Amino acid sequence: MPNGMPMIKFKHIKVPTGKKVYFTSDHHFGLPAKISSREREAFFVNWLDDIRKDAYAVFILGDMFDFWYEYKLAVPKGFVRILGKLAELTDQGVQIFFFVGNHDMWMRDYLTTELNISVFFDPEIFIIDRQKFLIGHGDGLGPGDKTYKRLKKFFRNRIAQWAYRWLHPDIGLKFAKYLSQRNRLISGEYDQIFHGEEREWLFQYAKQFIKKQPDVKYFVFGHRHLPLQMSVSPDSTYFNTGDWLYHFTYIVYENEKLELKKFDTDMMLSKYK
């Protein structure tokens, strides 16, 4: 089996007529960037308002926050507008599925208990209508990146998480935020370039996966920060959602087809000038 191949039960979604399924990832709220976190939060809240009229389900594929760590009685400060808007959607019956990314892997049960959001820590297979999807954040999949894969095992270790929890939140959250932002800023430029099929590790992962499960129609991942649509086989396609740092892209499923789209930020940016 390919590295990281999930062993899970299928989850079925039947999309009603006139409804859509949306996929988004890698917002990195809290990260200082070319467009400030507060401005990008406003974009995302506006986007959620736009899609609420026809969204049946929303998949958030990780790294919504540039850093997230849950203590038993404390969570990172901020993001109130986003969390409130997500609560509005789930309250009106929109299903939201959150896949933990490498910047928010220390998430626990806050989104589930407070916002009624389903949280996943590994890729999952969904049957949407009659088509099979493999969905996840994408970190640590495919060949290469062995250093990160070792670090991921350490940070996913319950003992490591328990030990870190003994740091006072003011210290633990500040230190982890520093490390998270340092890593993002270092790798940002590399992420914006297409390096060829052989260097697209998630695409290579999909090509290996399809050999074992040839009926997967769509592979949908985040993590890469570059919007991509690539043919895995004659009947299968790999999509990457891109990000909300540079591209402001997302994916929409409608009438049994996937399409990459871009949120128009021009009107929103004018409000901050």
C-alpha cells in the first residue's frame, strides 16, 4: 500500500438538487503576510456568507490557523468572527468537515463540542453522490520529506502533547506561534512554483494509490499552497485547493463535477484602503 494509505470506512454524502459541496484550505489565520490576517479573515467570512445559500457541506482541509493548540481550558486568542460564522453555518444545517493540518495538528475537541464540526486527523474516503473521493490535508503523504514525517510522528505523540500542556498558555502558545510562523515564511516562496509532476509528492501519492483503489474519482488535498488540477488516470483527477495567502482559491462540487475557483478579493481590499 502507498505510504499513509488510510484504512477507514466510507462516509456517504448525498447532495440534494441545487446544493453544492465546497473545499478550502491553508488560510493560516494569525500569520502576518502581504495581506494581513484580519483582512484575510474578512475575505473568508464574506466567502462563507456567499456560499451559505447553496452549501450542503464544507470541507476545510487543514491549516485554517497558522497555529492552534488546545489546552483543556484554553484555546488561542482571536478568530472570533470566523468561529462565529462557522457556528452559524452548522446551526443552519450545513455539514462542516475539518481535516487537521500540520499547523493545527494539536487540535482536540473544541470545534466539535462548540461548533458541531466533524474533525479528522488522517485522510478519509468519502462517497459523494456516486463518486469516490480521497480527502485530506496532505502533509506527510507520498515520497520524500522524511525529516517532516519523523517530526510529525513526534508531534502527534500523546506524551509529547501532554508534556507541552504543562507550559503556561502565555508561554506555550507564544513559542509555538513563533516556530509556526518561522516555518511558513521560510517555505512560502517554494510553495508558489510548480516543480514538475515528479516533484509533486501528493500527485505521486495519488498515482500510487490509484493502483490499489482504481475507483477513486477525485483526490482532494491542501497543504501544497498551489491550486492544481492534474490527471491521475483516464478516470481520476488530483485537485489541490491552493491557499488563502496568495491565491484565495477553493473547489466547488456541483452536478458530479469539481471545479477550481477564485474568490474575488478586489472589492474587499478596497474597503481597507
